[in-house]
Amino acid sequence: MKVVIQRVSKASVKINHKKVAAIKTGFLILLGIVAEDKQEDIDYLVRKIANLRIFNDINSVMNSSLLEVKGDVIVVSQFTLHALTKKGNRPSYIKAAKPEIAIPLYENFVKTLEKTLGKNVQTGKFGADMQVKLINNGPVTIIIDSKNKA
């Protein structure tokens, strides 16, 4: 499981020109799932996301977590995070989990994050054509792969 975490001052998701999610301070999280992912991948990433100290404290030092600033979150499914690009110029998405595996993991990721944060997490729609808009604050963008814990 792989996430791209973007610290935002504002983010939104539209589907068919209709806004389905919008936040101010927090994280826009792009989530990529592979067939081998399990609950332990979700638990690891959620713990990291909630406690990642990338918000400024009173001294303008990145020392505060999402939990501490009570930030909001949008999670967007993104199978293209697992693109293979070694051969040719057309990416292969063979590693990305099929919907029957990915959807339950995606939904569980959101539920686990909500439980950890103690608040609702907004989402896009799995498999939909989405327009994602954000103001990346910093910019700060962090990539975490649950298979690379070392």
C-alpha cells in the first residue's frame, strides 16, 4: 500500500462537475493498493499519517501532527501510484489491486483513519473520473510505502 500525503491549506474533489469533498487545513491523501495489502499495511500507514509531524508549530517549525492541529483529510484512490514504467513509454498497472480486493481495503483504510482521528474523513469515489484541486501548503509532499518500513 502506498500513499502520497500532501499537506494542504485547501483541497476538493469533483465528480461530474459536482463537489463531493472539500477541506481546509489538513491532508489530501492519494492511496494506491496492491493485491498483497492487508490490515497490517492499513494500520501502519494510518499510524504514520496521524502522527506525521509536518505541520508548523508556534515557532514555524514542522513539529505538529495532524492529530495535534485537528486537520481534515480527503482520501482519493489512485491505482496509478503502482505504475510500472521500466519498459516502453506506456505504464503498466498490473500491480494495482483489482476492485474486488481494492475496494474493501480502501473502505477499511478510511474507517481506520476515521477511528484514529476521531472525525469523518472525506473521500472521492473509487474508480470514478475525479478532478482534484488543492493548494499544497509548503509545498509539503510525503510518499510512504507500507512495504518499505525500514
